Amino acid sequence: MVHGEAWTIKELFVYPNEYIYWSIQIVMYPFMTGLVAGAFVLSSLYHVFGVKQLKEIARFSLVFSLALLPVAMLPLLLHLQQPQRGIYVMMTPHFTSAIAAFGIVFTTYGMIVISEIWFVYRRFIVETVLELRSKQRRGNVESAQFFLYSLLAMGAMDLSPEAIHKDERAVGILAGIGIPVACFLHGYAGFIFGSVKANALWMTPLMPVIFICSAVVSGVALCIVTYIIAMEIRKQISAWKRKNDPRLPSNEELRSAEIQTVTLTSKYLLMFMVLAITLELLDLIFRNYTAVKSWDILRSVIYEKDFFKIFVLQYGFGNVLPFIIFLLPGLTIRRALVGSLLVLMGVFMMRWNVVIGGQAFSASFSGFMEYRLPIWPNSLETLKEGLFGALAVIITPFVLFFLVTRVLPVFGVKDTH
Amino acid sequence: MMNRRDFCKKTMIVAGGLVIPLAALEVFNPKRLLAEKSGSDDKSNVRWVFLVDIHKCVGCGFCVKACKVENEVPYDANVTRTWVERYVVTKDGQTAIDSPRGAKDGFTTQKIDQGHLGDKEIDPASIAKAFFVPKLCNQCDNPACVQVCPVGATYQTGDGIVLVDRSWCIGCGYCVMGCPYGVRFFHPVYHVAEKCNFCYHRITKGMKPACVDACPFGARKIGNIRDPEDPVSRIITSEQVNVLKEEFGTKPQVFYLGLSREVK
Amino acid sequence: MKNHVWRPLLIVLVVVCGILMTRALVVPEDFGVYERGYMYGWHRKSNEAEWKAIRVKYKTARVCAGCHKDKHDELIKSVHAAISCENCHGPNYDHPEDPLGMNIDRSRKLCIRCHSYLPYKGTLRGGIPGIDPEKHYPSAECVLCHIPHNPKAMNQKREARS
């Protein structure tokens, strides 16, 4: 079977070679990079602009963006027909292609995030090493820990105030460089689509900007969701621990700190959401008004075929509803959680409507293609580019986050800042 | 503190280590690029072009069959390097278009294939005009598909043919998306981008593409636009020819005689 | 190197060097910019020769005429003169040595490519003698009655005429 045939349904006249070649993994790719970029921008709000109230969530989102980082690449590898050759993008880059820069931008960005985390956690790492070193007898686990943390310290054991101060400055600088790089990483994902002149829906110079704004929106929303869930788990644990040690913070204290952080973060979320929606609507109105050759087919895709996905799921449940949820006075944790989840769904639908919607019509403008997401895999292709492939991509960052926090705990750490 | 000896030693290591990667950077040496570019650009006296005469096509699909066999694209796979479209315009101004399986077995029924909507019957009395349009790669002068390849796996030769390096293509599909003509697809066996190349193995041996040889009606012709004596060149320069989707700025090099406005 | 702040940079340098060295090893010697410049001509030069070396399957009717002059002469006098031998007889490959070549397609499916009637008046197709494949002896092969090398009505096989 030809690639794409398994999930493409053709209607009226479609060129014989046309199929939905960019499927669910290409929906996941901008969605995941968006989360990375958004999480990083959120953490930078604290590190660069000194928004003090975000201290707690800043460290959290920084580590989370590290966990998301490899996952931004995963959907691309699952999508490639020759994944083993993916490295050629860095071997013989052809910079007239928007994809060629991926390897370089991604590596740069990854190094910035990892370096920043190293500086943030250096004090913790060194202290752990010193503590383990001072122990007379070390068990197997502790030996492994000692080895790991010594490796992570890279021999930089200096904890003098000057050294710590240097760490702080390095974090500030890296976070500063990181913002444009994160925006570039994602804006350029938008450019990949926006520059395809053969696709009437994708081709717009607004695409990179729309992608950046919705990226920040989704990244912030995911951080809120994960933060709330992590805090919930923390409350359970501390309630259990408090039985033995009443000095630990009470649930009420935790909760008030939590709602404060969430409320503030959601303000940034709304800000970027307004920007994203404005641009998206501008794009739609502009297409509607200028009504060039492609508008006939685009109109039938936007207003008929994909009406439910665009206007109900994306704009209705993904934008308008969370807007109301966040703006109504007296924001509660539960409401913030629901709102953020809806925002995530909305951004996901936006990616879907761009990637799949852009292939919902033939380049002949005389026919349509419908995408049927493969559920049960009956071949490697439908496994990779089906529901299970997408789920793997969604679950991986949480697994990685869990693993990373075993080494670099996010809560209750005396860090550099 | 680092002493002088240590410093020298380290400098040597760093310098040595940098020499190797700098060698790798050589591919980006602008002078070398320029030399290569100007070296052979003017020498080439061949630029392949194609001419399709829509009036002569009867939709037998022998070209598609020959192409699939000649270029080893599995016959029953629903992708093809070249295909034939049928346009049936009725008196009420509606246009019905189809190309069942790329017309590899020709058009043997009056019914129009509408994909999952099934077949559509058209009353013969209502037909205002009907014609067949063979399609193939346009070997554009500004090939959008080549521009977007991230690794240099697809490229244009000096004589104007766009080829795909099967050992270098990563299969991202960006070129498939970048082509406005829907010419590219993934090869069902090699799993890399695949496209028409005017039968490069034939034309470089002085033969004609398989589709040209298979066409009984002379609807397909190949020529060299750099040769003013070439019969195809003469038609292109002296007669009323047209190209597909000029608005994309791709400068397509497949020319059509009798191209109607309904053609997509 | 006393300042610990530069340590991550060291790792970055190692990674960059690693990438560049892999590139020196992996990228073929002849990968470069050729005739069409960096935008359209960035490729591995030897791939062009690989494409040129693809095996030619259809050898054209001229090659057939070299041995089968009788058949060729018969055909060029008929209305099917324009049809290349290999369209029905299959690609030559290296006939007669190669068993792959010359699989004659005598199927009905082949004939109706042209001879299924389509009501497109004023076009070349509309003028070709055509049948409705669903009504004209649907279960018979065309070659039972018609002679492809000289398909005029009077040349129909004797059994069919009677």
C-alpha cells in the first residue's frame, strides 16, 4: 500500500498522487515544540524579567521544557520514511529549505536549556556531592548517586558567594538568549508551513507569528496543568508526612501559594491568547475579503467540511470557553485546571486544523481529502502514524519529567536563585 | 594556575582538534562554490522540455502503463509518475474531472470517478466538450520541490531534469507538499520521494521517454529548447502554447497545445 | 579555564566538533554545489550516473523490426500502424535472451483502452470505432474475432464472420 493510502479518503477530483502525507505526527510536532517554547518562555519571565511571583513555577517549567525537548524531535522521527537518515539534516543542510535549520536551531536551543538548568541546579548538585562524600559508608544507590552527581558537577565545586553570583548571571544571560531562540524554534515551525506556496491554506506570512503566540499559550497552559497536578500530589504527600513532622507547611499554606501562582500565570496565558486569536481571525478575515482563486475551496473546507473542528472545538471550546472561565472572578484551582486543559485542546485543534486542514483539499481545487486517524495498528505505518504513535509522543514527556525530577527535584530545593 | 608548558600543550590540542572539523566546513567555501557554479553553467547546450498536444490525446493510458513498467513503479500501486486526466464540460458550465488510478488502464467507461462518492453518470447529450490532459513532472526552471529539500537529496541537473537521490532522501515529504502539480509521491518499495524524470536513463542515451514511445497518437513529445532546429523547440517558440499553474512562479517546462481554462 | 562558568561551553564545543567530524566521515566526497547553484544544484554528483544506469525496458518498435520484418511490414500497412509493438507484446527487456520480455497482452482490457466508446463528439477519441464493453460480447476476448495486426472488418477471423 502506498504511504498515506491507509488514512486518506478522496472525494471528487484529487490528483492521483495526492494523499494526506503529513498526518498526526506532523500535528504533534508543532504542538510539542510549542509546549517546549512556551514552557521556556514562562520560566524566562522569572529569570529575565524578574517576575518574582513566578519563582516556583519558573524552575518547574524550565525542567519541564527539558523533558519536552527530546519529544519535539520524536514526532519528526516517527514521521520520516527514512528515520535512520534524519542526521543528514545536519550533515548536508540545504538552507533554502525551512526544515534544514531544524538540526541547528534545535541543538542550540537544547544546549541553552541544559546549560541553564546546570547553572540553576549547580548549588544543589554540589551540595549533594559534598553530603554524599562526607558519608562514611555508601550503599549501592548512594554510590551511583555520588557518581552521577559528581559527573553532573563537572568538577565545578566552588560554592563561594562570587561563584554563586556568577551562576545567577549566567542563568539570566542564558534565559535572555533563550527567549529569542525559543521563539525562533517555534516561529520557524510556522515558517515551514507558511512558506509552502503550493498550499493555499498554509501560505501566509502570519503563520510564524500565529505559531509563536499559540505556542506560548499552550506551553503556559501545560505548565499550569502539570503544576496543579504536581502540587496536588505534593499535598497528599505532605499531609501524610505532617503526621510525623508538624513543622512542614500545611495544606492551606500550600494551597494559597498555589492559587496565587496559578492566577498570575493565567494572566500571561490570556494575554498571549488574545494575541493568537487576533492574528488567526485577521488571517481568516483577510482571506475572506480578498477571496483569491483558492478561496472557493478554502471556504468549503473552513465553513463546511471542518466547521465543527474549527469553530466549535478550536474557537468555541478551545478559546472562548476558557476565556470566560479565567475571566470570571474568584478563580479556583479546579477552574484553572479545566480552563488550561481546554486551552491545550484548543491549541491542539488549531495545529490539527492547520496541518490536516491544509491537506483537506486537493491542489487541483476540485476535490477533497478526508483524514481517518488509524486507531488499531495493522502495519508499522499505522502504528507510527496512528493513535498509538501520537499517544506515545504525549506520554513520553511526562515519563521523562518524572525521571529528570528523580535527579533534579523541582520542589523544596534551595537553588541558586 | 596554568604554567607555560601546560598552556602550550593545550593550545596545540585545541588547534589540532579544530583542523579536522574545519576540513568539514570546506563544503561551504564560497570561492569553491562560485568556481563550480560558473564552471559548467554556460557549457550545457541541452535543456529538456516537453510538449503535450491535448487535441491528440484519446485517453488510452498506454503512456501510464509504459511509464510504470519502465520506471519500476509497482503497477497496482495507486501512485504514478505520469497520468491522464479527463475533463467533461457540460452545457450548464459544470466540469467533471477524473483520473481513475491515474488512467493506467485508460478510460473505458463514460462514468466519472468521484472517489468515495462513487461514479457519476453524465448524459451524452449534455456534453459541451470533453478532452484528456496528460500530466507529468514539469521539470520547472524554479523547482519549488528542490528548494524545500532539507538535505540536498533532490536537485536539478545541468540539462534541467529534477532527480531524487534515493540513498540520501530522508522521506520528510516536504517536496511532496511543495509541488503545486501533485507530481511527487513516496515510492512504495524504496520509501523515498519519487517523481517523473523524463526517463533520464533513456533521454541521456539518445532515446525518447517511455511514455513518448508508447503514445500511438503523438500527443507527447520531448525536445531540447536550447536547440533552435529541434522540432519541439520550433513549435514552442512559434505556436500558441501554454503551461500549467504559472502563478506559482515555478516556470514549468512542460508546454501544452490546446490547453483549456478548465484544466487544473 | 579557571572560571567554572565556561564549563558547559566546553561540552558544546565537544558536541559541535563531534558533528563536524561525523560530517567529514559521512558526507560523500562529491557532494557539493553543481550547475544549478546552491538552491537547485546541491547534491551528490554521482547520483546522476546512477539514474542514467537504470535499465531500459522498452526498446521501441525499430528494434523489433530488425528481426520481425514480416510482422512489422504487415502492421505498418494497417490502421494500427501507430501502435508500438511493445504496447501489446510487452517490453522487450533483452528479448529473446531474457524470459522477462515479451509477455503478450491479449486481454480485452487492452483493446478497450481505445475502443470503449466515449460520446465525446469532435474529438479524436469520439472518432475511434468503439463498443460498449458491457454489451459487446462481454465474456469473449477481442482476439477471438479481430486480428490486431490488421483489424479491418473484412479481416475478421473466418469463424467469427460465419
